[in-house]
Amino acid sequence: MTIVETISQAKLAFRRQFGLEPAYGAAAPGRVNLIGGHVDYHNGLVLPLAINRYSIVLGARTNTRQGRFYSTHCNELIEVDLVNPIPAESPTWANYVSGVVAGLLHRGLELPGFDAVLHSEVPVGGGLSSSAALEVSVATFLESISDTKLDKVDKARLCQQAENEFVGVPCGIMDQFASVFGEKDRLIKLDCRSQEVDLIAWPGDKVSVLIVDSNSPHQLVDGAYAERKKQSSEALRKLGFDCYRDLTLDILIENRDCLNSVEYLRARHVVTEIARANSCVHAIQVGDWESAGRLLAESHESLRDDYEVSCLQLDQLVEISRDIGIEGGVYGARMTGGGFGGCVILLVRAEQAQPVSEMILARYLSRSGIQASAFVTVPSRGAFAFTPQEYLP
Ligand code: GLA
């Protein structure tokens, strides 16, 4: 599905729901992270790209003081308080929206009344940041309808805060940054300590990013994500450091006795993963795909064994990819996103992407009994506002 088709579907839904034409539009992509798993909330280095799957918001001003959103995914209409929004028990998706509204009001924005439709092509629960895409698309839509422009870093932080405070997921800043800063044919090197973004050229003619969804959905709200964050933060505190960027593997090993075994493993993952992300950036810049692929494989092992955020299905997909190997066109694979289900990401030789994808789906089906889905993605444009009339029909 192209973005134009997604926008057309959203337009149809808007007309059906509200009986008029939308006047404002915004799009924000999901993301996939190449390397740097579970280090964004520890001031680490991450390497995501915005994917060509978008969350779309279309809307029109009304003469009311109400802000209404209709979700095509949930087939549900909600009204958001435009004066003092607070988190609600249900529906949970409303909290992503009201969290963003709260952030904008907090920055002094005055929002007019509106009716809007939310329509997303980012798979929910697949580890591709459907949440960040939703938040950033809503923020971009509200910027547009209130004729304001937020600073990009501030917009990403506002959306992260919505997720932290209204949804209750203590996520880092990677997903929202990727959705805001994404660019066509560029990877996003994000230094989560300085919050600086460097765009890295992506040679899509040589290598493809293949995403395979295990079709075992994840759920970050259930506490395991927060628990990992707590354990690794506690390890850092016990070692007497404020920031993981200042901790080396040597210091960690020397001071192993200060930590319990779980804390040691969690800290080892964070320290080594930041180093791997650094090396991977270098490997990509010099076109050393074998090294980049090996780093992905090591990242997966660390997430599986030290951070314990993988699951049987993700491990199976990574094993199948490893068995296909470089001869078959696979440089490397790892789980991506929060984990416990969701997707794996593979670096594959561009001309072999299609056969690799078919082979993985077939072998995974016979091993797990689950029909996975796969698609090749390209680094895509980050959030943008548009005029719906420019898109036909
Ligand atoms: C989720 C979070 C991100 C990040 C990843 C793991 O996607 O939203 O902030 O922590 O997990 O890398």
C-alpha cells in the first residue's frame, strides 16, 4: 500500500464518518531500528529509519469547542477535552491522543474545535512504533490546524512525554525522533545523550532492509519493559555512574561483585550494545556489510541472553536467517523494537531480498506453525502536513 492509497482510504473514512471534506492532513511514519536495542533510555546510540508505512490524520475545523477523533482501526469515536485533558481508563488509544493535546496546551497553544479521522498502515503491536506514528501524526495535524510549528526536537519530546505520562509506557526517545526526523534514503543516527541527529546515506541499490513480522504481538504496557529499565538503571546506580556512556566493559567486569547476576547481565547488554551501534555506523559508512550483519547477529544474542527481551518466535526467525547466511543473501538479523514478540529486521543483499523473504516465511511456517508476514522497506520521509485536496480521489 502506498501513502497515496492510505490517504485515499482515510478520506473515504472521513467523508463517511463526518459527511464533509477534510481540509487538513498529516502523516507520520512508523520506524524500524537497525541496531541499538534498549539503549535509547540510557543515553545510548541508536540507528533507526522511518519506514514507508504511515499513520494519517485528516480533519476539518468545526464551530464547536470539541475535538473529536474517529479511529478506523478501532471503529470508535472519541471526544478529547481541549482545555484540561487527563488520562482515561478506556479506550486506551484515546490516551495517545489526549497526551499529545495536553502537551500542546502546556506549550500555550490554543486549539480550535475539529473533527478528525485516524487511519494507520503501521501494524499495531509489531514493534514498528505504531504508537509513535500515531502521536506524531496527531501532533503534526494539530500544528497544522492551529497554524503553529513546533521545533522538531520539542515535538518528538512532547510525543514521548504523552506516551510516558498518558499511556504509562516509560519508553525512550528513539521512536518519536525517528518518526519526526526520518528522511528518504537516510538512516537516522541518534545520539540519545546529546539528542543530536545525523543522517547517514543508505545505499538501497546494494542492501535491503527486510522486516519479518513474527505475528506474535508484543505488549509493552505489561511491565516487562519497565522492569528491564529499572534493573539496568539500578545496576548503573550501584556502580556509581550517572550515564551508561561513561561506563566501559572493563569497569563493569572489574566491579561485577557490586551487582547481582541479573543486574550484571542487563548492564552488559547496554554497554556492549552502545559499542555495537557505534561500530555498525562505521561499517555502514564504509560499506562493510559483513561486519554490519555480524553486529546485528551479536545484538540479537545480547538482547536474547543478557537483556532477555526476545521470545521463541523471534529467536526462530533469527536462526532461520542465520542458516540462510551470506551465501543465501542474508548479512545478519536481529529482533527489533521493544521485544517479547513483534518483528525481526534483516540486512539482505538487494537482489536476493525476494527469495530470502519467501524462504524465511516457508521455513518459519513449517517450524512454528505461524504464518509470518514480510516486507522490504526503504528509509522514508518523516512526519509532514499536507492539504488533503492535493490527493485524489
Ligand atoms: C520501544 C520503545 C523505545 C525503545 C525500544 C527498544 O520501541 O518505545 O523507546 O526503548 O522499545 O529499543
